[in-house]
Amino acid sequence: MSEHIDEELNAVNKQGEMKQYDPVIFEQEIKGHCSKAQVVSLDEGATVQEAMKNMKDQKIGAVPITRDGKLVGIFTEQDVVQKCGDDMAAFWQTSLKDVMTSNPVSLTYSDSIAHVLNKMQLEECRHIPVVDDNNQPVNLLSVRDVLLILIESFPEDLLHLPVEPYRGERKQDGE
């Protein structure tokens, strides 16, 4: 395994020197990187069916759940997979408060990109609501959003890679 890593590093070095990245990108607040679209949250009394329609319409994998406008939970694709049981028809009519993940991790616009990465890794979550000073959801960050932030920060290094990573010289069958 390490020989493949060494070969990959050598191939990268042949293309140019390895770059040192400025850590400033990770210190930036997420506010400038969040979607301008307003997040659509649902009340905890809404049904799974309403949440699934919302997620499909918005093309997102999670929806923040509120009580009196304040974040109390999140409902994700993982909740569907893990909690639906055998009776899907009954599950569709289940109240979100019965199947949501309560007290989810949340962020504020002043949190750094490094903080987002840290929370996603430690909490093992792919979606994190962004809340305002009143704990009202104002955005929803996904792993995909963070990936796009990183790609935008290092476009020449990430978008101009070869289609296939270097894995050494290929041997013909029988060699």
C-alpha cells in the first residue's frame, strides 16, 4: 500500500512541486460560502411524507425541524433508512417529532470552515443546520457544500487532476 502512495507522490512531484496550502481558508467564516436560498424547515408536527416531499423538491438530504420557529431536530435520509420499519404506509403518516434526530448539532454564520469539518467528522453527520441568534434555522450545510468550498479554494489543484490517479506502470497480462 505504501508503495502506491510513494508512486503517487512521485508522480505529483514530476508534475510540479507539492504545494503548501494557506490555512486561512479554513479560518474563514461560513457566512460567505452558504447558499443564498432560504432554508425550508418544517414544524415537528409535520409528517414524514411532508418532509420527504420537501427534501425531494429542494433536492436536499435533510430538513431542519422546528417548534415555535426554533430548531429542535433534523430529519435526514438516514432517519428514513434506520426508522421506517416494515410498514412504509404508516411511516409516511408518522409525526416528525417521533422520528427526527433531536437536539441536532448546529452552526452559526460566524463559525469557521474548520469548525464545520470538525463537527461533521466528530458528530458523524452529513448535514448541519445553520441558526441565527434566536436558534431559528437560516441555512443547511451539507458535506457537498463543504466540498464545493474546498474545490473553489483550490481549483487549479483539484479540477486539473488526471482522470485516473497514477498507479505505476501497468503490466500486460502474463508479465
